[in-house]
Amino acid sequence: MIDNDADIRRKTAAVFSIGNTRLKQTPFYLSLSFLNSSFPKQVRSAALFSTKKYLISFDGDKDLGYGLTVNRVLLHVFLNKTEDAELRNSALEALIIEGGNQFVNENLFQQISLSYGTEVNPQVKSFVWTLLKSLSGTKNPCLLTK
């Protein structure tokens, strides 16, 4: 069944609303939305966008416990070569830019470089190259890892 524009807008608004609830199970429901390839691309993109805020799972010193789960799901989306290129690029950007030092580590860069070596999608390959090139020359302390 093809969704009409009104259905897509309604579903997208629902995904953004779910993303704003800040409940512990919210990342799970959002990941179901963007992992479901039968959903319209706009809805999946909205779910991925809403998920970014859950990468940082700390409120002050209190660990809310969902950052690692979101990290794994986003990494899965990026590494899935059958996934839409824009969603893969968004997932990688969220991991590196939004994830901060909590998740950006040597292991992540090794997985990215291994994936880059076998990447067949030119859009993803170009995005990865550009992102890593720009990170290598950054002076922004927030983007530098130990």
C-alpha cells in the first residue's frame, strides 16, 4: 500500500512526538520505525533524527541506560549495505558527531574503515571519505577523541 502525503505527514509527526517523550523505551520504538524498510523514507528519517538525542544517555551524572542500544542500532544501519544511502549517512553522522566521546573510539573507526574498503555505494563512500577527512583536520576539542 502506498501512503499518501497526509498519511506520511501524520506518521512523521507521530514519530517526532514519540521522540520527545524521553521515556526509557522511546529509543526502542524509534529504532523499530527506522529499521522497518516498509515505512516511507520520510518517516524513517524522522525516526533516525529523533533517535540522535538518545545517544547521550546521561542526565548529569545519572546514566539513563539507552545510549549504547542506540549506538548499536545506528551502527547496524550504517553497516547494512542494502539500506538507503541517506539513512546510512545520517546514522554515521549521528554516531560520530552526536555520540561524542562516549562512543567515538578506535573500534568504531576500525569498523568504518573496514566498511569503507568494501563499500559499493558511491554516495556513502564519498560521505565517509569527506567526514573522516574533515575530522582528521578538526581543531574542535568536542570532536577530538583521546
